[in-house]
Amino acid sequence: MSTDTNDTTDGSTDADGDGSSDGGGHCSTPDSDGEVAEEIAVISFERKWETAEEIEAEIGDRYETIDLIEYHGDVFEEYWGEYDCFVGLMASGIAMRKTAPLLDDKWDDPAIVVVDEELTWAIPITGGHHGANQVADDLATMGAVPAMTTASEAADKQGVEKQAKALDAHVVNGDSTVATNLAVLDDELGPVERLDGPRAVMVDDDVTVLKRNGDDGVVLGTGSVSGAKPEQFETAWRNVLEGTEYDLEDVDFVATGTRKDDEEGLLEAAADLDLGVVAFEKETLEGFEGPSPSRSKELIGWPGIAEASAIAGGREHELIGEKERYDEAVTVAVGR
């Protein structure tokens, strides 16, 4: 995924992606309505309790709360509104009949996932983009196949809610996602654009507004040689963070230039670490050039990608770690 407006790419043979030879998730992230799916209830029949305990043991540490509740006829009604997501260890028909009368608004209703006793399938029934899809993904670590039917996931495309999560952000105006996710399906949405304030913005119903979460994350500005391997990116990112007070959990996203936004190794590494990738166009990076010398302007007319993208992506546009080169392949800088 990229940000800014002009996506142009070319091959690069230098570690900063600029001609210089010197040295991208689980339910506790805010969902599309800004709420947080942290509190999970596993609803199970007594005969399936052992499987419920296995689920708690396997994924319990990924959530603030995961409670096991024995099923009875009014269990969903009794606990409706107390949990962000229900995992029904039961047939999907039971969960559907018992929860259908309780459903009111997709932005407020809890997410619901059903899973069979053998952990063969994990099926999001409601709230796919509000935690259910991610719970199904978490259950996949236990062998369950996530059976997602939300349109963007079914088409193997990244809907705007998932884009928001990857960028450590959330959707402000949820109703807009109907239009923007249709655009995702048609490959017409275009990149996410960043707008710095203070400003007043007026948008139509088909414009989705993403707002960052928190206020203290960092950005990893990244350049590379063409064909750099995913493990080289991951090693570079981990190594550069060791010299700071931050770790991977503090990273908002990986930033680069649009000329590198299709670098397969970068995209694969970011996906493995559940990080979004933001690509800035040349004109934007020129306004945030870093202090380290680079031959990029002379050779290709671009500022050094690692430092410029780290500064451009940071909330404060501040460089807290100058670029470092790893394995003669990847260059990383840290912005805030």
C-alpha cells in the first residue's frame, strides 16, 4: 500500500534506493469504527470445553480479556454489549439464530466468529472488519481455515479497514467504506494520502478519513537495492531499533519512496511483521531531505529515501536516527 498521489517506479541498484553508496495485528488494534476489540468471550457447550481451553491457551495473550462461558439459550443476550467479539464453539446455525434478533448496527454490534470442535474452520458471521476476520486469522495459528466472506478479503485485496490497521490508524467516518471498498475491488481507490494540519477538511460520503492512533510511534524510512530479501529488511529494521528506545511494536509503518513501492522483499517483510507501507512521491520527499550526504540528487534527482521518508512520515517530522546501511542491501532511518 502506498500514500501520496503519483506512483512511479524504476529499478534501483543502491542501498538507499537513491544512488548513495554510504552507509506493512490482532484484535487489540482499533477497528474501523475506532473501537477496540480487546475483550473476547468464547461461548462453548460443556462437551467442547477442552477445545475452548485450548483456544484460551493459544490466543489468550493476544487480547486484554478472553473469557470462557458455557452455552445456554440466552447466553448471547445476557452478555451482549460486554464483549467486543464472541467466538462461538458451535454450529453456525445456532449462533445465527441466537444473535440475529440482537443485531442493530454494524458499527456497534460485537463481532461474531464460529469455530467447530475440531478447529477445522473459523467463520466470521458478523463484524468481519470489526475484529471477526482477525480473530479468524488468530485461530488459523491453531489450524483452522479462516472462511472470510467480506468482499475485499474474498478477492484477496486490502480493504480500507485493513489498510487503517496496517498504518496504526482507524476509520473516522465508517459509512464511507461502502464506496471506498468498492473502489478497492475495482482497483480504483488509489493510494492513501497524508494531510498535515492544522487544517479544516470537507469531504463527501465516498471519502474515507483515517486517523492515527496514539501519539508516540515511530516510522522506519527505508531504501534498498533492487531484489533485497525479506530477511534483510527485517534484520535491518530490528537492528536500527536496537539503538533507540523503541521496538517493532512502536512502529507506525514503514516509509519509502514511490520508486520503491513495489519492492517485493520490502512488502513481504512488512506483511510478515504486520506493518503497513507508505510510499511518498519525489516532490514530497524533497521537502523533507535528511542531513546525511547522498549522491541521489546528482544521479537521479531524488533526495535520500531512507531519511527523507522517515522525516516525512513522522508525526513531528523529526529524524531521531540517521540512516544506517545493512548487509550492503538495505538502508534505514528512524523518524518521529
